[in-house]
Amino acid sequence: MSDTRPNPDALLAAIQSESARKQRGRLKVFLGMCPGVGKTYAMLEAAQRELKGGRDLVVGYVETHGRTETDALVEGLPVIARKNLEHRNLALTEMDLDAVLARHPQLALVDELAHTNAPGSRHPKRWQDVNELLDAGIDVFTTLNVQHLESRADTVRQITGAEIRETVPDSILDAAALELVDLPPTDLIGRLQQGKVYVPERATSAAQNFFREANLTALRELSLRLVADHVSVDTQEFHRTQPGAGAWKTGHRLLVAVSPSPLSEPLIRWARRMADSLQCPWLAVHVENSRPLDDAAQSRLEKNLALARTLGAEVIDTTDENLAAGLLRIARQHNVSQIIVGKPAVNNLFAWFRAGKLLHQLARDSGDIDLQIVRAEKGDSPAQKRRQTWRPQTNWKQYALVAAVLAVVGWLNYLLMPFTGPRVPGFVFLLVVVVLALFLGRGPMLFAGTASALVWDYYFLPPRFTFIISTAEDGILFALYFIVAIVLGQLVARIRAQELAERRREERAMALYHLTRELAQAGTRDEVVWQLVAEVDRVFHASTAVVLPGKKSLAAHPDSSLVLTEKELHVAEWSFLNRQPAGKFTDNLPGSEAMHLPLVTERSVVGVLSVTLPEKTLTLARRDLLETYARQAALVLDRVALRAAGEQSKLVAESERLSNALLNSISHELRTPLAAITSATGALAESQNAASGFDRNMVAEIQEATGRLNRLVGNLLDVTRLDSGHVRPKLDWTDVGDLIGTTLRSLQRELAGRDVKVQVAEKMPLARLDFTLMQQALSNLLLNVVIHTPAGVPILVSARHENGRLFLSVADSGHGLPPELLPRIFDKFFRAPSAPAGGSGLGLAIVKGFVEAHGGQISAANRPGGGAIFTIDIPQPDKPPAEISS
């Protein structure tokens, strides 16, 4: 009888999923192949139906693009006012997330899921806003184009040539309901030409690039496949929870039976070709029973399963004494539509009987599942002709034990023969056979049943000491004894084999449980590695090394029990870089002595697990367990790294907050005494009594020190303003030559003794910038040159206007910048090791902040002839107004 009950793990997963869905809001995504198919229109139509049905809903954010028919659908819907934000003097509006959460409707409409929020918003991406709404128990309607899905972005770029910058992770669609908004490409191009997608100027360019019919057809296929795959996953989850459900042929799903036979190799390739022609997933299933495989058969089986995994199959290894029942159980659990088995190559009556029994049972019990019997062609390795020779499955000691026990029991029966008669010894032998079955294998039990029956007949049944049975009663009794002894022995042996198989599965489950428990208690990376090495060594009786990335290269952790040679480290590095298993028992660098498994997470590869195993062939069950160990360890190592990064970011944020508070307080407290000192020294220097009553040199030093301290306080205030976001350039049309001249005049004393050259392009147009901020940026660059170059080194200040951008450069002929310091040169409080005493390391950070406030960028580089050059790049409008430029 086949077990039609639902898989308990699938039931538990479904219950947990349903419980999580009830606590969380439901997401519905209106999916389209590209802009213009009518996603927002369809969403608003659905919202109007929901409103008429009595649901409490609000419009969080909807972009109608000025289309009259879309605007009409918004009328009558409650709308949450948008939040106004300002970025680079531009007024922006975004969804007011806090207002929607405070309103807490049953349903919120949030258009354009892949949108990037304006700076200053709580989340950088709109899909994160939607997640927060869902966590609050609010249902959400949203829209999405297929090209904005993370897993499809590269495919869309290859098809259309367009770079997709705004993407959403695929995981956000896992629990979402998808509604496809479809439109034939020809109809969409017609809408584009009618101005219903873009304004006429943009429509012409779009039709020549992105909106070509070939591109739209490919995008339409992507969106259709995405929805079909999403529905297929939901169908699978629901199907697994249904008791006795047959195959739901909503789509093709193949299952190919894999065995140690060499004919399985071409059968697997045939199944792959068929899956390609049907465009469907496929499974490769091996049913393990209690009969062990020899080394050659185990090696062939691993090779066949590895081939199926390489060709893209989902490999499943299950246990069942009945091959057909095991295949059908897996087929029903995974909603398989077709089972593929090889046509038996029979060469004797016994093989024909076994193959016919399997095919007959599959045909009889498969129900709605189709059965395909394929004549497998010869594989790469020649199929060895199986010889039907009897081979004992256990060692000869068990046979000797059976013989000894039967001899002792027979001697005791012989002594008791005068008191018991000829039939009682048969029952005693039968009891011994049943008891022996609890401890011995199939071969010894077959020998025990046969030998005990013959001994009973020869020594006890009349006529004694012959194999002749004189009466029909004795003949029937002997035949029944023989049958009962064999059947009972085989049945008990089968139960014992199943017990051993269950024990092996329990050992694997307990091993995984122990590892998960130990890793869950680990708080640091060292503790994770120590627990992982200890568990792998204990379970697999192996030597283990965990290879982790260091500052320069990969290195084995000190707690590893395996010492890796230089060759093994190279194999581990290959596995790390290629995210694939390598070494022994794999297809990549199989000559290695160790097996190397990359510790892969969704974000990156965190290391490599290297194991030297004692066995010659690695079974699928032990390989799966080892790979599960690697996956669990990778997740825990990633969690530890994320937790450490989170704690570090909190520490940095708290340190930054305290630093800003101190800077703000100190800078303001110093302003007043500095102003007093500056005023006093200025008055003293101008006093008539200064020449006779006070040393003028001392006054000059006080003035210079006060000026330097005043600049430091100014820098501190500027850094505070930049960090708080209060720096907003007041843009105006400026003469760049006047800007440079004013800056040089303000630094006459600091630039004394320097040859400063100015190169400004002829007919330089006016630049739109904040004069004060840019003057301070140039001043800081010039002072940086003065501080870090020898006296007398010439300075070149240049300006040019190219391709709508303003370039300001400050160059010197000094020693240049160390290349390793270039990435950090604009960091706050960063000072080069060779920098002279004094200075705060804030000047260049302030320059960067002022330039970026203009929407530009600054770079530092070494000049080919020696020295350094700092270049400011600021975007500019096409040209200033006519009345100003004239």
C-alpha cells in the first residue's frame, strides 16, 4: 500500500508560511514588461473596486504622468499628502511613510516599486517603504516593470543595451500576488506614437532605442515566464499539502530514475534534452534500499548523480525497499507529470522478471502520472554484462556462526528426541532461525533456513538418516516449515535493514542538529570555526581546515585540524574565486587530496571548508550532509560578520555624534576669545607705543597664531555644517577669473615667496556657483600646497570650461602624493604620515563637501612630471542669460 499522506515537513512549512502571512500585510504587484502597458491604470481600477467593496484604502503615492484617463481614476480615492523634500535646490516630493503608518488603512497604493527615494527619506528605496507597510499589517498595491527585477536586470541589459540602475530584490515577490498587465508590442508602439507613453520628443528617441518590437517581444516573454514560474511555485506548495493528490498537469515536470547502471548516463542526457524541448524543470531520483553497493557500483552511481546535477537536475536520494513505491512517492510530492525509466536490457529470465515487475507496478500505481520507457543508448563507459553469480553480502564469520548454532541445537534436539518426537525439533529450529534473523544478514538467514530444514528432514523425520519423506503429512509439514523459515528470516532481516537505514538517517539528522545548535551559540568567527572543525572531524572522521580571506590572501584558520600544502591552498583559492566545489570527489581539480567546498551566502563567499575524507568513494547522503554543513557555517559566519559590522557602525555613529557635538561646542566657545585676541593684537600693532614699549615680532607671532587658530575653528564649523546638511550653495553667475584673483589676494601673506601662475581660458564664460564657498575651497587647496610642499615650489591655478562643465585645478611641482593614500586623502581628520606637525586634516574634506554641494566632484592625482594636481569638476548650464553674459 502506498502512503498518500502529505509530507509532514511540507505541512509544517505551509502552516508557518500561512501564519506569517496572516500577521503581515499582503502585497499585490501589477507587473508589466515595460513602461506604458497600463500598470498604474490597472492598479487604480482595482483600487476603485476595492473602495466600492467597502475597504479602507489610501493613495500613498501614484504617478499619473499627466494622463487624463489615469487622473480620472484617482478622483474619489483618499490621498495622503506627499512629503516635500529639497535636494540641491530642487523641490522633490515623496510618499509620507509616517503619515500612511499613522493613518493605518487596510490597503495602501504605492506606485513604482523600484523608485529611488530622495536623500533625506527614511529608506533609500521605495520597496523598503513597502516592506515597512507590510510589516505593519497594511496590504499594498504596487507596480513594477520586469526589467527592474534584480535577477532579470542583466538579461534586459543584454537584450536592450540599456543599463538598469533601479532594481528590487527577487525575494520581495516571494509572498506577493502577481497580476500581469500585458499588451502586444505592436499596440504598445502605437500608444507610444500617439503620445500616451512619453512626450513627442522622448517618444521618437524611445521608439528608435528601447521600444523596438524585438526588444518588447523579449521583455514580454520575460514577464510571462516570471508570472508562470511564480504561479508554479505556489502550485507546488499547495499540492504538497494535499493528501492523495494526483499529478496536477498545470505544467511539465520530469522525473528520471537513476541507478548505478552505466545505462543511466545516456538516460540522464535524454531527460535533459526532453526537459529543454518542454522548457520545464526535472528531477533525478535514486532510490536506495538495504542492499549495499560494492565500490564500483557506488562510484558509477555518484558519477551518474553528479552528471545529473551538472546538467541542471534537482537530485533527490530517498530510501525505500520498493523501487517503484519510492519513485512514485517522490513524484507525487513534487507534482511530477512524467516518469522516465530505461528500457530493461534483459539477458536472462531473472532480470526479465525483475524489470517486468518494476514496470508493471509503475504502470499500475502511477495514476495520472505519465510513464515513458526509453531505450537508452550506450553511454561513454561500456555497460558491463552483469553476471548472476551468488555473492554473499556479509562475511564468512556469520555463516560459521549459523553452522555452529545449528549444530548445537541439532545435538540438543537429538538428545531430547526420545521425549519429544520427530516434529518438535522442527519448531525448535524455526525458533532459532527467527532469533538469528535479529542479528544476521540476508545471506546467512537463507543458509540457516535451508540448512535447518535439511537437518530436520535427515536426522529427525522418518525414515531417519535419509532425505526421503514417507508420508504426505510429513511432506506438507516440511514444505511449510521451509517456506515459513525462509519468509520469517527474510522479513526479520528486512526490518532490521530498515532499522539500520532509519538509524543512519537519524544519525545524519542529529549531526545536523548538533552542528546547528553549536553554531547558534557561537558569538565570534573563531568560535564558529572551532565548532565547525570539531563537528566535521567527529561526524566524518576527517581532518578539516577552514580557509578564510585575510588582508592579502587566503589562509587556513589556526584552529584547523588539517595542514594545507601550497597546492591545496591554490585549490581552495580556486574554489573561493569560482564559488564551486573543487578537489577530491568533484569534477574540478580532482587530483587534490582534500575536498574544498566554498562557504557561499547570497552576498559573497566567506571562506572555504577543506576536508580530507578517509573513504575512497563519497556517498550522496554523506556529500549532502557535508554540503549542508558548509551552507550552515556560511550563514553563521555571514551573520557574525554582519553583527560585527552593525556593532561597528553603531560605535562609529555614536562616536561621530559625540565628535560633532564636541566640535560644535568647542568651535563656538573659541570664536569669542579669538575675536577678542585678534582685535587686541590688531590694536596693539597699530598703537604708537608698540614700537617703543612692545616687541613688534611678538605681536606678529600672536597675529599669525591667532589667524591659524581662527582657520581651524572655521574648519570645525564648516565640517559641522556639512555633516548636518545645512550647507546649501547660493548659486549665482560668477566670473571665474575674479574668483581666482580674490582668493589669491586673501592669501598674500601665506603665498609670499611662491611663484603662482594663473591660466584661465580665453573668453571664459560665467560660471554658476556660490562665490564664498568656492573661494574657501580654493583657499584650502592652496594652503594645502603651502603646508605640504617645500618653500619656493611654484603653484599653477587653471580654469577651463568644456562640454558644459567647469574645471578648476590647483597643481604643484613638489614630491607628489603616495599612491596608497589617494583613496583616503579627502577623509575627515586624515593626515599623511609624513605631514608636518600641526593641522587638523579637515581642509580637503571641507573642499570635497563644498564641491559636492554644488553637484560636482573633486579628484587628486600625481602629475607625470612630478607633483600633485587637484581638480574640481562642477556641472554648468549651457550658457548664462544673455543680459549677464553681455
